[in-house]
Amino acid sequence: MQGFASTKQLFLDLLFPAFCAGCGSEGAVFCDACRALLLFIPPSCFVCKKLVPPADGVPAGRTCAPCRKKSRIYAFFSPFSYDAAGVRTLVHDLKYRRMQGNAAILAGMLYRAIAYHGVVLSRHALIVPIPLYKARERVRGFNQARLIAHALGTRMGIPVRADILLKTKKTAPQMALRREERLTNLVGAFAVSDTESVRNRTIILMDDIKTTGTTLEEAAKVLKAAGAKRIWAITVAH
Ligand SMILES: [Zn+2]
Ligand SMILES: [Zn+2]
């Protein structure tokens, strides 16, 4: 059996050699040098980015008191910089080169960062990925946030519901817009399909990256309106 397994592995390695997402060298998804550079950014406030360590009864990454008036996000965790060598490559290849295996790699990185920083997520929560507009998902063939959410949910033992939150409006990418346009672009873009499952639940919103935060904020707004208790926001990178 051993011989068979290693022959099979060798065969797969020949067909699909792993290249470091950071520097491109052959051998592993991350070579030792690039892995050492992957920093786990500590939990911070969703709005002002101030670091928020855990305190009595208050989780790490809790939106800080002055920012609570401006946000419906209860707490936030996004452990990687999108500028980090490798992270950007993994996310980009997942979305635009359809390398769906990257979702499990990114979820694994997220899982280790969650454990490293002692971020406590309730098993009674629901993980809800940020949806794509139907037509866009059809073109891409999948929703990357959903793939990452399922991989993380499986590892953490937290249920994932990708059918609860819908993207009901086609919107322009936030990064392509001017500041004023960004604020109105996503208004009314999300809807909750199953209010019953959301009521009094803690929802963990998941996306691959956080850019301006408007997407997560708008999704949080409709989930809160549907009766959700608390909204966490978790992204791989920002
Ligand atoms: Zn490398
Ligand atoms: Zn703040």
C-alpha cells in the first residue's frame, strides 16, 4: 500500500507540481522563506483598524466603542495583508484562473490564524458567505467566498448557509468607483431569503478580501434588519 500511495503521489506531483505562491519556486504552496514572511495580523476594529486585543467578556476584534455608531459589524478578523507575497496570488488565481483548490489552502491559513490569535467563534453561529450576483456567478462558475466559507466551516464545525443572503442587484466593483459612488453603489444590493434562520443568530459574514468594507456593512445591515443578533465579519485578507 505504501508503495502504491507514494507512486500515486509522485505521479500527481509530476502532473501538478506545487509552486510557491510567494516566489514561484517549485516544491510547495509556500516555501519556508515565504511562509516565514506570512504575518498573522492581530484582530482590529472593522472601522478604524485600531488593534483590539481580547478583554473581559469582549472578543478580540470587537468594533471599538467610538466606531459602533458607524457600523453594524460586531467584530472583525482579517489576518493577512492583500499585499503579502503569495496571499494576493492565491486569491487572484482562485477568482480569475479558476484554481478552486486555493479555497481550501486559504481556509487553512485562516484557520491557523484564528487559532493563533485565540479568536473565539460560536459553534451556534452561522457562516454566511457574501453572495455574488447570479449572472456573475454563472460566468465565473462558482463563488470564491462560498468555497472558502465551506472549507472553513468544515474545519471549525460551524454550519454554513450560502442560501440565506442574496445579491439582488448587479453592482459595479467598489474599487472601480469614486468615493461618493461607493457609498450608494451597494444600497439595496442584498436581501435575506430566510428570516427564520437568521433571527437571534450570530452570523459570521465571510468574504475573500475586505476593500472598503462597504460590501460587508451593507450585508450586515440587511441581516440586522432581519433580526440577526450579532454580525462578525471575517475575510482572508484586507
Ligand atoms: Zn516562496
Ligand atoms: Zn474603531
